[in-house]
Amino acid sequence: MLRVGRLTSQSFTVSRWQARSGLGPTATGFLVVLLAYFTFALHDALVKLLVTHFAASEILFMRSLTALALCLVIGGRSTVTRGLFSPMRGKLLGRAVLTFVAWLLYYSSGRYLGLAQMITIYFASPLLIAVMAGPLLGERVPPIRWVALALGFVGVVLAARPHGGSPLLPVICVGTAAVIWAYAMILMRQISAELRGWDQVFVIAVLFLVGCGASLPFVWKTPSLPSLLMMLGLGVLSTIAQLLLIEGVKLAQASVVAPMEFSGLLWSFVFGYLIFGDVPPAGVFMGAGLILTSGAMVVTSELRRSRRIGP
């Protein structure tokens, strides 16, 4: 199992694909992160389906159980030692705790908010990441990127404005989750240079199992077979999305990758309509236009910079 795990884990890294495609690290990071946020949006839609019938902690427990199994099968036994005994274990544990709190707040709010509104409020996190990247990671954020992020912030405010009598507490919970997730992403950037994606996902899954497992005696509701399969499928989607995100953050600066999270807004519209029949109000569409414009500005400026320094 260990030998197969090593081979599979190595084959997952995007470095070979990048070498074959001829794309630079930044362009590859963009593509990988875009795919990650598509997967996250699909994952969030399934969680919203389940959270109306089951507690968020039960859903996260079953999801983490699948993620843990995948990490052990594909990453091998070294995942345990590398994850739990790494010199970076302090930051890794901190990131795991922050992720646990952020996701618990986020998914608990899914019962009361529409998918597009919930995800859009959460999109304050890329703006916070870009702000934190300078002092915490030493990344230089050029003026054009600040302009793009300011435009994206206006879009978030327009799109996330509570409408239709939305309850205030879930909105506050999602906003708090966005702040926590932003700092967790900064930690991910610092950790990813030293640890494989499998090692990070493994430690997060262990913490989720312990934290959510403690509440199961109080919230457990036996799922039907379709619901059980959905919960376990969430583990697969979550693992894939996290690994793609980790690989993308390795290749491109956090302040560059962060606006790509805005692409998830489009998918939240699509899945919200197809699965729940949600039609967001006009403000959400206006905000989405500004958010997408913000992301396009960052991509365009980065491509121009890459062409200048390429030769």
C-alpha cells in the first residue's frame, strides 16, 4: 500500500502537467485554483442539501472520515508521521483548528441562507487574504491589484446585501468564517512549502473527526443510504478541492490566487438554480459582474507582467 500510495501521491502533483503544457507557474496556479473552487462550489451545494436534515457536525464527521481514508490509501503511512510529527505541526494544527471553526460556522448557516448569498458573503476572504499577504508573507501587492480588489469588495457588498428578511446571525457567522478562512489560507501558503497536500488534509481530517465526533451523541440522525452516500461523496470532493487549492497556492502568490475564489460565485448561481431553484436578486448579479471584472483585472495584469519578465 505504501509503494502505491507514494506513486499516486507523486502523480497528483501538477508539476509534471505544468512541464508538459509549457505554462508558467502563475498560469498553472490560476487554472488549478479555478478547478478547486468549482469543486468547492459543488461541495457546498451538496452540503446545503444535507444541512436541512442533518447537523453540520454530523455531515463534517462523515465527510472527514472519507477524507482520512483517502489520505491513508493514497498518501501512505508516511502521511501519519509527516503530518503529526512535522516541524511545521504547530502551524499545521493552527490551520486545522481555524479551518474547523470556519467551516462549522459556514455550513451551520446554510440552513438559513440561499446558496448564492451564502457563498458571496464568504467572498470577503480573498480581499482579506490580499491585505494579509503583504505583512505576513512579504508579497508585494501592486497598485492595479489593490484597485481590482477594491472593485471586488464593492461587488461583494452589492451581492451579499441581506435581502428578503434574511436572519442577521447566519450572515454574521458567514462573515466571521470568511475572516478566519483568510488567515487559514495564509498559514496554508507558509506550510505548503514544507508539507505535501496529503499531510495537511490528513491532519485537518483528524481534527474534524475528533471535534465533530464529540457532538455526535447529541446530534446524530441515522442517514438513509442516499444521504450516507452523499456525505461520503463530500469527503471525496473536499479532498480533491483542498489538494488542488494547496497545489495552486504553491505555484502562485496568495494575493494573486485569492481573487480566483470569486469564480465560485458563478458556480453558486448555477448550482443554486439547478438544485434549489434559487433566482438571486438583481443586486447579486450586479455584484457578480464587478467581482468577475476584478478577477479579470488581476489575471490580465499578471499575464502582462509574466510576458515582460519572461525573456
